Amino acid sequence: MEKKGFIDGLQAIKVIEKNRCEGFSYVDFSLYSTCYKFSNENLSGYYSKFNIKDGNVLTVCGSGDQVLSAFLYGAKNVDCFDSNILTYYNLMLKAYCIKHLSFEDFFLFFGLSHSCDKKVIYDSFKDKIDNNDVRLFFDLIFDNDINVDYLYNNGETCYPENLVISIPYLEINNYYKLKDMLDISKINFVVSDLFDVYKHYSNKYSFINLSNICDYFDNLINDTNLNHLTDDGGVMVGYSWTRPYSNETNNMTASIVGAYQSRVQGVGYFCEEDCDSIMYVKKAKTMS
């Protein structure tokens, strides 16, 4: 019987070849879709606003940066979910790279500095990948000399000077701090959308990171989410790259009862001013 990592790898190769032949495509949120290489949210700007030290975090997987940043800010366990299973492999590749590569080689491998032979770097740490599915998946890609860059949406042109500001582990001191803190065995992933995620996880969370999922669906913030929070825990329910949330905007997150908004410095690819905002809901502490 073929292993799951091998089957997923074959599907990933189809995605890669489609992108190579037809041009880069955007994430379509299917089971096998292109991935985001890095987050374009200012994670450094908002993770510090939530007290997650020694707590549990639930987050969409996405680029994987939300997961890795949670560990850097002290989470003891991170449950994540995504409708695209390839986000899991990208997350795990990043995690193993952080554990076993120098800061400089990580930047090379993910295209943040000079060009390099990615297979040479992969071969230097692949024997330390103890997750069989992840090892099978990337062995299939690199041993067949397939350009993994086509796994990412729209080519993902990255601007390191912005990413270092917005993604906390891309700062050298934080990178080595995370290397020591990161316990790969405490990363949990399920293929799921938000509607079914609580069928898979039953933890109480200090922070639930929904990124901008609420931009696509109505009525996602309800007692179900709040019931999975610890006292004074928070749910991030929206991220705006273009303007602060206001009562006048059509975005549904602006009218959530009990919601707060906070400005974060705009460091996205198209932002040159303080214009980003997050919307979040906090659970009131239980009176004793």
C-alpha cells in the first residue's frame, strides 16, 4: 500500500507542473492547491497583543507562519487546520529547516537571499526528518529535481526587508530562540474548514487565530468559538490591509458585539504606512 506522503507528493507534483506550464495560480482553497510561502500579515504586530505563554493556540495553517510564531511567543501546543493539505507539508518543511539549518541556509532555501541549489541544502538535513510522510513527500520532489518554487502561489515574490519586520522568527535572534523552543511533535494538523474544526479538537485556547477567514463567510463568530477559549482568551476575526475597520465598512467583522480593533504597522507588500488593523473578540474572565 502506498504511503500517504507519497500519494500527497504525487498530487503536489501535479500542482507544480500545472503552475510551471500554465503560469502561477492563486490559492483556491482546495485539498491540493498552491500555498502561501510566507504570511503577508504583520504577525509581530499582533501576536504580542495576546497572552499565549504556556497556553494552547488554534490557528489556520496558511503559510505556517502563524503556527511557528505561536511557538515563538510561548505556546506549549498548537492545533492548526486548513482545507489544503499541502499547507501542512510546507509548514513541516519550515519547522524541520528551523530545527536543523542555520539562519543563513534557511534564507537561502526559501529564496530570501541569493539563489542556491535547494536539493543540496535539503540533502544536508533530510535524514533528520523523523516524520515518514513528510520525508516521503519531499524526497519525491527533490529526488526528481522538481522545482518546489512552483508550489507557491503567483511566484510569491518576497521582500526580505518587509518579512523580517512582520514575521518574528525571520529576525536572527528570534530564529535561534525558536530553534531551541520548537517542539515539532506539538504541532497538530487536520484537514478541515472552520465549520468542522471543533470536531477534531477539544482544547481550551488562549488564542484562536482565524486570520481573514471571516471575510469569506458570515456568522463565524459565535458561542462555539468563545466556548473554546480560556478565561480572557481572544479570537482574531479579521485582518485589514487597506484601512481600519469602522462601523461604516461593509466588512461583517466591524459590527461584532464586544469586538475590539487594534492598529498594527502596515508592512505588507503594498503598504508603506500605518494602515493595517486587526479585529478581535476577547472572552470576559469568569467571576469567582
